Amino acid sequence: MHKFVRWLLILALASLSLGLPLSRVYAEEGVLLTKIASSDNATVGDSITYTYTITNTSDNLTGLKLVDDKIGEIDIPDQLLSGENITATASYIVSQTDYSNDATQLVNIATLTSSENITATASETVALNPYNTTLQVTKEADTNVAELGDVITYTYSVSNNGVVEIENISLSDNKLGNIPLLSENVTVTSLLPGENITAVATYTVAFGDLLAGSIKNTATATGEDPNGKPVIGSSAEIEVSTNVIKALLTKAEVLKLSGVPGKGIDNAPGLQKPFNPNSQASENAGKKEGKGSLEQNQEQNREHEMNSNSDNQQNQKQEMNKNKEKNQGKGNGKNNK
């Protein structure tokens, strides 16, 4: 009982002298061991310095050995005289493995042993802050303007700008689909912090791109952090304008670009022939008119037809008058005879 009280008093005095709560002072018969971290919280890549203090409250100690379960053996003197103390420090860099199983704390234990079979332990807890995970995706096109049938080459880059490894990485383009990530013909599915991978893909300009006026697309990379949580990064939208060369199109395609409606355009045999840009029709088919243009054309045709009919009627009337006058002239000649 007296021995228990004695050690309790030693523990309390050590706590007061070191300015630590009792929970961070560990005492065994004959020795006191404390362990203090330089920070109460940390994230991946941070360095934590631990300070260990050993106080000998018994006879001389020999064969001392201090081991930390996260760092390994800590360098300390082999012996410690009665009533003396020693201090040692060691550093530890937080890694992604410390976050395994969604851990939120870093707990490690130091153990002191001696040839006299004295053992003491001390643990320290550091809160783990959320780590940064970033997949950066960039995308470039080798041209700003393209024509029907042109091949556009896109270059992609995926970078791990976070502090942990990203696994199960894949890259897709909303216009081209899946983009293989290869390094020396080997598929790359993971990137360590600071690593990047590039990829190249091509796209052939189709007629639908001419109807849209331009080609717009983005690339998105997806992956997982060490705990299986998703990591997503997307590129900025890349736009390539389309240049329409009618000589490369069929008559039907020119009509479509001009806004002419009708489901039968694609099936009409005569409209599947190459468009002649020198023809009179090119001037009309090449103009993209606004809403109601078809009705306007029909109205103009009706007006033209009415005007033509009116002109024909007027010409017929004039011809009848001439014939009438001619006949009257013949009649007068006979009467004179």
C-alpha cells in the first residue's frame, strides 16, 4: 500500500514538473517515461517530432533500449544513473497508410526496457486531418478549325496533384469515349503523388459536326484514394470550329445545312450526288435562311406565277386588239373599191 502511494506521488510530481496531464506521463517501478508530439494534428506528408523523456527513480539502469512502434529504435544512452533523466527525439512523416480503414488518429507507443527487467511504455495520439486528393486533367487539340473528314488529334494529360496514391484511374472523352492510358504499351491505372501520364486520341470530323457549327468536348479522369473513395477531375471544354466547303458535300447535305426540312432528302437519289458550287442552285441552297423561309419562298413563287399570268393575259389582249384593227382595215379597203 505504501509502495502504491509512493509511486502515485512520483507520478503526480512528474506531471507537475513537466507541465503534462497525468494521461501523458507513464510510470513503472523505478522509471518514468513520457512522450510528447510536436503537433496535435497532421496530414499526409507532415513531419511529427516526438520527444521522449526517461527519468530513473531507482538504482542505476543499464542495457536501456527505447523502441517506438511507428519509428523503430530510438537512440539513447546505454545506461542511466539513479535520479538522472535523459531526453531523446525522433521524427515521423505521416503517410497514406496511417489512414487505412478510415483512421482519424495516429496512435503510436514507445517501450523502454533495461537489463534489470524494468519496462515502461508511453503512447501519444495525433489527430489526422483530411488529406488532399486531386486529379488534374488537361486537354489540347492540334487545330482550331477543321473541315469535313479532317482528323483532329487530341493530347491529354492526367496528373496526381494530391498527397496520396490514386488507383483504378481511367480517362474518358464525352466525344471519343474511353481513352487508353499507356506507358510503353502498358496500361497505367495508378499514379503516385506528383506523377502524370499523357495520352493521344484522334477524331474524324463528321457531317453532324458541321450542323452543330463546332466540336465541343471535355475529358474526365476518375480514380480512388487508398480508402476507396472516388477522385474525379475534368478538363476545360475544348472547341474546334468547323469550316463548310460545299464542294465536299452532297446536294442533300447542302440542303440540310441551309435549313431545308424534309425526311425525304436522305432518300432522294438525285440529292445524293456531289454538290456543284458553280450551279445557280448553290446561291439559294448555300443561304441559311431563318424561320419561315420556306413559306416566304412559296409566297414569292405564287406572286411570280400571278404576275406571269397577268402579263400573259395583257399580251393576249393586246394581240386581240391588233387583230381587230387589222381586220377593220381590210373591211374599209373593200368598201372603197
